[in-house]
Amino acid sequence: MLSPELAADVRILWRLLRGQPRNGNHAQRLQQFYAPQASRYDAFRARLLHGRADLIAALDIPAGAHVIELGCGTGSNLDLLGARREGIAAFASVTLVDLCPALLDLARQRAQGMSNVAVIEADATIWQPPQSADCVFLCYSLSMMPDWRATLANAWSMLKPGGSLGLVDFHLPRQGGRLSNLFWRNWFAHDGVRLSAETLPALQALSPNAFIQQRRAPVPYLPRLRAPYYLYVGRKPATG
């Protein structure tokens, strides 16, 4: 008999094998895909989505900052922000934005009792905060968005001068082999993840002196596969 944890993983793997639904708009496809996985979303993806703690550590967010996460999912990065020495209470505000109600329900549960945390259902390509942000970050969400360029431009526009933009996500390395990149593009596309070799060049164009690392990480239950991902932290030029 399967353990409860393994049985839950099997259900998620089955959903991944079936792929993201093709009917409906983007928000509807997300809800159909993630709602059945929501209760085990964090436990499974902690073994797939590497580098998030490293990104949060590299962001160097000051106390009193306005922080925004686009594509927040279940809000699990609140735990990483809270683990910093100052804790969540040190920030003026933390705003979590996503388009999937099933995942946002879990984010709201996680944010209970945090008076400076807001959880918002919105489209990351067009939503704007009431004030400019000191830091905007995205963790494995840019590649889930059909118009990633619009999301990136919107995220950059939210930043105040001197603010930082951070990302960790899968991608297609330009130095990757043609067959390897073709495999990863098709493998991820099945679940609604759109990999591009143009993402990092677009990020470099925003902030030429940005911190960038390209890495590979194991895939759960497929130990021979190592998926390509990157870390990025860029800073918006200060004015005047």
C-alpha cells in the first residue's frame, strides 16, 4: 500500500501527465489545473522549484520596504521572507498577486494575522500597486504567463528608482544543445510552462550589471533529468 505522501504525489504526477487544460482563458485553465493539486502543491514543488531561498537571500530588501510578489501561488515565499532576521513585520507592505483562486485561498490562510500582507487576485500583466515598490520578485511564475514580456515590463514599471527586481525560473539556456532545449520546451509546455531562450537576454537589457546565475536541478522521480533554471537580481537605475 502506498504511503499517504506517495499517494498524494501520484495524484499530482497524474495531473502533470494529463497536462494543463486547453479550454477556457488563462485564469480558468490555471484554476482547473491547480485546484485538484492545491493541498499538496507546496510539498511536491519544493522538490522541483529550486533556488527560491537563494533568490530571497540575494534580494537584500531593506526594512520598511514595499515588496510585491507576482505569481505568488500559495504564498509559500512568505515563509522565506519571514525567516529573514527582521521578519515580515519589518516591511511596510508585502503584496501577493496571482490569478488562481485555489492557490490564493492557501495564500490567504498563510497570511492570516499579518496586517501588512495583502493577497490580491489579479493579472500580473496589468495590475499596478498604489505606490511604487522597493522590490518586485517572481518565483517560477514568469514562464507560466502567456505574455511574459508584458509581465516583465509591468513589473519593471512598478519599481521605484533604485528598486530591485528578482526572478528564479526555468528557461532555455542559449548554450544548451538544440535537442536538449527542444525536449525541455515540449516537456514543460505540456503543463502550461512556456520556456524561452529570450528571457535572460531581456532581463540583461533591463539591468546590464545584474546578478545572474544559471543552474540545473533534479526533477522528482526522474533522477537522470536536471532542468535548467536561473537566478536574476537587477536594480532599476536611480535618477537624479
